[in-house]
Amino acid sequence: MNISEIPHRWLVVKLTNEETFYKLFGSWMGGYLDGDRWKMNSGIVKVEEDDEHYYFYGHSGSVYKCHKKGYGSTSYTQSVLDGIISHGKEKKNTIVEILPEDTNWMKLLDL
């Protein structure tokens, strides 16, 4: 496994238009000289876990290593995600939902 990203905080979003698919939304907290940043993966195709982390594999081949206690977002990245949700409704006819923290990630693709 080749880890591509290790976000500080993470969320899984469900996107629905004609199809339903899931994406990982990762966020990193910046320091004094650089601000918070975010990234959304290409779409989740596989999930694995160990004692402390989930590993979300993307369509592009990326692997996000997400700490099990890191579910959530920063205030900045939540505002970005709120904009994505709004834009999906208005422009793309896409429903974007944040999945709850207690979702069984190992069964995600079965939902």
C-alpha cells in the first residue's frame, strides 16, 4: 500500500445524481504561515482498516490514511464543504450529504 495523504480531519460525503458514489474529504490544519487546506479524493473504491486507521482507496489510485478519531472538519473546511453542498444543489442537480461518524466504513460500498 502506498499512502498518498494523511489528513488531520476527514469526512465521507455521499454524492447522488443519476448514480450514488462516495468521496473522502480530507482537511489539514495549517500553521502560522500557511492556512488550512482541503482535498477531496476521486471517489472511494475500497476501504481497509487496522487498529487505529481506515485506509480509503480512490479511483485514481490514491490512498488516504485516516485516524479513526479524526472524523470531522475544521471551521474553514466545513465552510468549504457547505459551499460544495450548496453548489451541488443549485448547479449540478447533485445531492451532497455528509455521512455520520458512526457509519460502518467497512460496509460503505454496500450502502
